[in-house]
Amino acid sequence: MDTTGGGRYVGSYGRNTANSWVSDIDMVFELPWSLYNQYNSYQGNGQSALLQAVKNSIIKTYSNTELKGDGQIVSVRFSDKMTIEVLPVFPNNDGSYTYADSNSGGSWKSTNPVPEIDAIATGDSHTNNNLRPLCRMIRSWKYYCNVPIKGLLIDTLAYRFLTNWSHKNNSYLYYDWMGRDFFEFLKNQTTNQTIWYAVGSNQIISNPDNFRYKANQAYNNAVEAIQYQTDDKEWTSKQKWREIYGYRFPQ
């Protein structure tokens, strides 16, 4: 289930592409448009006032939990360090959401995460349930190697790669080739490109930091790891894979 009591999981958790490294869970919570009208009529930064009101409402239930308003969301940090980032939203007729941005004096913005969730689900079913595992593998690389690439961009590029990959319907035994070929796809992204469009929603993903150098390193390591496998040097192959993914993959 990706919805709960007026709320919906979004982000990597909602797309079911997060791995066990996830520490922040993104949620949207729908509010009635009467509240939009109320806070939109404020003389100064009604968006900040809305976030404060949401924070005060949450604290009634989670009185001993660390809460913080931060731009567009209310951050709820639990004692186990897990953080829920709550985005209060107003549902639009087209399925998108309007939300408050308290930065720079306050404004209203829009987001459209549901088509992204649906696209990843469809892509996964059309690739023999390989898309989500690829997204999780690449997140392991992102965290272990400190790669400056956003999660939504990982999922978008993984979708574009895998739905056109010749081995997309093969089994887990092909995951070494899948990782190698995806890193090749990543390293060959257009030089100096900083804007992509999200799968499903076509929303802009801005990723100005260059991830291609580390993708090239990962590709070279994957090539070596596969060659070691071919040469029956299983232990050496695993060590090379772990230079990419850490100790989470392969087991």
C-alpha cells in the first residue's frame, strides 16, 4: 500500500526503489482547499504559517519527537534516526499537487509524483521485475561511493536503459551484465547535461553535479569483475564488485 489515511508514500519509498540504506521517507498529506484559501490570503508568507500549523498538529501526537519545518516539508525525526518528511499538499484535478514553499517570502508550487510511481511499477512488470532491483543496486553504489546523483534521476535513467536492454527479461544471473551495461549508459550521458525529465511525470530533474567520472570507474570495475568470474577467480571477482556496491551486493 502506498497510501494511508490521506497520506501517500512518494519518493524512492513510494516508487519502491529504496534499499535498506534509506533513512528518509517522503510522504504527501492531502489538505482541503479551504486551508489553501485561508493561508493564501495572508499578507506575508502564508506558506510558512501553513507549515507551522502542520508542525503544531503533528506535535500533538508525537510530542517527544524532533520536528522541524524546512522550506516545503515538516521533518519528523524518530529516536531510531528514521525521518519522515511530510509535504502538506492540495490535490489538483489532474492528479498533481500544489504545495507551499516558504523560501524567499513564500510561494505555491506543484509536484506530480503519482505518474512516476506508476511508470516505475509498469517498467518493473515489463522487465521481468528487474527494474526495481537495478534501482536499488545503483543506490548502493551511490551511497557507498558517494556519487552525486539524485534518486529520481537513478530511477528515470534505469527505466530508460532497462526497458530497451536486450536482456531485460533475463534472470538474476544476468545482473552482472546489467550493472556493467547500465554504468556504461550512465558514463555516456551527454557531457555537461544538467537537466533531465522524470519518467512518468516529465518533471524537471536538476542534477548539476557530474556523476559520469564515478560511473566510468564503476564500469571499469564491473568489466574486471566479470573477467575474473570468467577466469574462475570468484573471490577476486567479489572483491571487485564490492569496490562498486560495498558489502550489500553481491552476497
